[in-house]
Amino acid sequence: MPIPPVLVHLLREHIARYGTADDGRLFRAARGGRVPSTEYCDIWERARKAVLSPREVESDLAAVPYSLRHAGVSLWIKSGVDPAEVAARAGHSIAVLYRFYAKILKGGQKRSNDLISRALDEGDAP
């Protein structure tokens, strides 16, 4: 999967500092095996309590680590990444992307109009 250079840099730093598991996995337990979900879910819950307000902790906001997937896809859409590219990176069809992220996709109308206006204005330039 293609990723932006800033993420490549972060991954390289992480690997330089911590290495990888023998099978190439990026994250591993202290003894080299898989990180059990009970372990990372406990850490996730502590992290949520450390950075979110009490009201947010009680909400579904980032309730489970899998929430990061939705947050990532939402960020890509809000950043203006082409929906076809977002769908491909997320492993979705365009139909699935529009079904689950329609609200976010529709929210970009002003930005889309601004982009179209800018393109039309550039056509008027000498």
C-alpha cells in the first residue's frame, strides 16, 4: 500500500529503534510472539482515558483500536484524496465507500466548488 513520505519516515524510525519480529511483523510481544488483543485493548483503554475528556471516554469515540481504520479513511476523504484511491487503499469498492462514508463525502461540496472555480479561473488567465 502506498503511504505518504511522513509515514515512511515514522516507520523507518520505529524499525531502527525496535526492529521487527522474526516473521517481519512490525509489532510483537515482549517474547517475540503476537501481541494478544487483551493486551493492546487494555493499553488502548488507558490511552483513551489519558487523552480524551470524561465525556469522550463514555462515548464511542475511538472505542476500539479498529476505530483507527475509520478515522484514517475519514482523514483521507477530508484531505481531498480521490474517492477511488481511498477505496483502493481501504480495500473497499466505491459502492462500499459511498455507503459507509457518504456523510463525509457529501460534506466536501464547498471545497469541491472552490476547486472547480479555481480551475475555471485559471482558464481565464493569460
